[in-house]
Amino acid sequence: MLTNKEMRERDLAHIWHPCSQMKDYESLPFIPIKSGKGPYLFDFDGKRYLDAISSWWVNLFGHANPYINERIKAQVDTLEHVIFAGFTHEPAIRLAERLVTLTPDKLQKLFFADNGSSAIEIALKMSFQYYKNGGEVRDIFISLENSYHGETMGALAVGDVALYKEIYNEILIKTVQAKSPALVGSDEALDSMERLLQEYEGRVSAVVIEPLVQCAGGMAMYDASYISDLKALCEVYGVFLIADEIAVGFGRTGTMFACEQADIVPDFLCLSKGITGGYLPLSVVMTSDEVYNAFYCDYSEGKSFLDSHSYTGNALGCIAANATLDIFENERILDANLVKIDILGALLQRFEALPNVLETRQRGMIAAVELKGYRPEERIGLQIYRYALAHGVLLRPLGNVVYFMPPYIVTEEQLTEMTDVAYEAIKSLI
Ligand SMILES: Cc1ncc(COP(=O)(O)O)c(C=O)c1O
């Protein structure tokens, strides 16, 4: 029988884990997972963990979901993958048709990639090249303070979480950050955005935002009205708006896509994470016919969008995404989530009374508890992470922010369990 200990030793001999100081694993060993079922993960020693963060915000309908499993199994025997330049397949076509139906009419075209950061790179490159194809070089992107868009160089450059970005500052593309509505309120944030749009007029190809929730930036939330006003500003100054719904898409904020709440249509919509129900790496960038047509001409004109990844449009990823959309439709997930959203909101309330809690906040199926009075060096989040794991719950606080982003199959009992453990963890720090 394999044990946690043996798996850790074999892993550590060769594997360098993401988003980790490997030395930390000397004092807080990582957990070798043997299997998953619904919202639970099981390690090699038989211990069970409730996945309160949907395994980095990707899992929507539980681990080893029987329906998604069945669909993937059938696809494996038919076609696992095919080069997507010069070829196509039914799962990709079907997925594209469905996403076009689910999103506003203007978004008629869809470009595939295989992770969130790549989708951001594609949206940045497409918006830059759109102008270049028309003879203009627009060399600046505007994003928001406290934003996060991924780890590849372009995505890092538009991001603003110093922890991930600062080290690479010297080698990043040109971007500027406007104030975040989540930190200073909508009015000040819009003023700051407008000043930048004026200062760099003619040089900006796109503004990129995470609609409604800056997730990696501590689950910082803001009003939909900011997004509507921002879209209007982008139109006045003639720049594209890229909506990074990689984390908030697919029902996270209560609606299928967060932009719906602002009643706007972005020029580029980036989707990933939940798109496959948390099964396989896949992302898409959706855009308009107008953008598409700016690249459509004879090859000799040199205007083609030549971006590609080997696994673009992977058939297994696409079938998992189709299965995910089936579940949304067949089980009326957005309606069913309304009840869970209320339960989560009610469970959040008692945190407010704790003296080390600054505030609680919620947007749909994302709930957060921000702590106060701790310095970053204290790594309070790590202490809570450790406490929760010992009590069978996977939480992964972002600095001083403890949050819940459960899979949608979570029950009231499981929501209670995860918030109870978080409450006790936070209380134990007092
Ligand atoms: C808003 C947002 N954009 C982009 C990304 C990057 O996605 P990926 O990790 O798949 O590259 C993330 C990942 O957390 C994200 O939250």
C-alpha cells in the first residue's frame, strides 16, 4: 500500500511545485492525493479533505463527476486530439456554437488556447495587432491596480500583484495601472482611468479588467456600475475592453458571466478554469466579427493571427466543456445556486463579530473574510491553511483574506463544515 510518506519522498526527489517555496514543505508537507469524489479529496493515508476552493477555482461539479467522466470516456475512444490548424472536430464546433449562444450577439468568433494566461496573451496580442493591421502602433495596455491575469510575461505585465510581478519588472511589456474600484471606489477609479486614457491617448490598444472580483488580489469586489462606466469610457477613447472572466465566468458571481451584471459587451472575453468543470486545461478568447475581419485578407498582406499552441482546441477538453454546459442546462445550476449563495451569505455573518475580522464580502459563490492586525511576515494565511487541513478542509487564504469558492455541488452541510472550520481557525489566532 502506498502511503503519504512514500509519495512525498518520491515527489520531492524530482518535482518542483507551482506557487511554492519548496523549503516550506520541510515544515508543512504537501498532501499526496489518491482520489477525489464530489467536493472531497482523499490522501494516501485515507484522510478526507473538503475542497472549499474548487482546486484553484476550476472545479464546478465535483471531483470524478460521473457525467463528465462518461462523456470524456466516450470521446477518448473516438478522437483524443488533432492538430487544430487545418483541421477541426465536432466537440470544438459544438462548444463554439454553445458559447456564442450563451454570450452577447456581438461575440461571434472564438479562438482556443489551453490555459488562462495564454488566453490573456491572445487577447493582448489580438488587440495590439488589430491596430497594427490598420497601420497604427499602440504600445500600451491599461489594467487595474491589484489585478491578476496570470503568470506568462504579458499576463504578468498587466497584473499588479507585486508578489508575483515585481521580480520580473525589468523585462515586462509596457503597461500602466489605474486605481482599482475595489480599493478606492468607482468614482476615484474612473477618474484615474480617464486620466490615463488622456495621458496615453492614441497609444492604448486595450484596457483589461477582472469583472466584479479581483480574485487573486484578495477577493476584492466592486460594483457592476464601474464596468458599465468603464465600457463607456473605452468607447469615448476608442480602446478595446478585455474582460478576463477566467476566474469569475461560468456562474461564479451568480450570473453565467460577470459582465451580464453590468449589461455590457466586452470586445474580448477570456474564459478558462471552470470551462471544463475543472477537468482539463482549456481556454477561449471570444471576440467580434469586426476584430476578426481586421485579420481576414490574403496571406501575403501579413495580417494573419499566427498564435498557436500544440494543444489548441483539444478534443477531450472540448468534450469536458460541453459536458459542463450540459450540466448547467439540465440541472438549472444558476437557479439552484441562488439558494446556496444565500446559505453562504448567512454563514458569513458570524465572522463579523470576531475582533480580528476587518470585513466579510460576497459576490455569488465567492465569499471572503478579511482579517486585520497582521503583518505579511506573520504569514497568517499559512497558519489558517495548516489549521484547516488538520481539520479536513482545503482553504488557501490569500494573505489576510480567507475565502470560500466551493464547487456548485456543495451541500448546506458542507458549506457549514467549511465555514465552521474557518471560523475556528480565525478564532484560534486571537
Ligand atoms: C482572473 C485570472 N486571469 C488569469 C488567470 C491565469 O489562468 P491560468 O492559471 O490558467 O494561467 C487566473 C488564474 O488564477 C485568474 O484568476
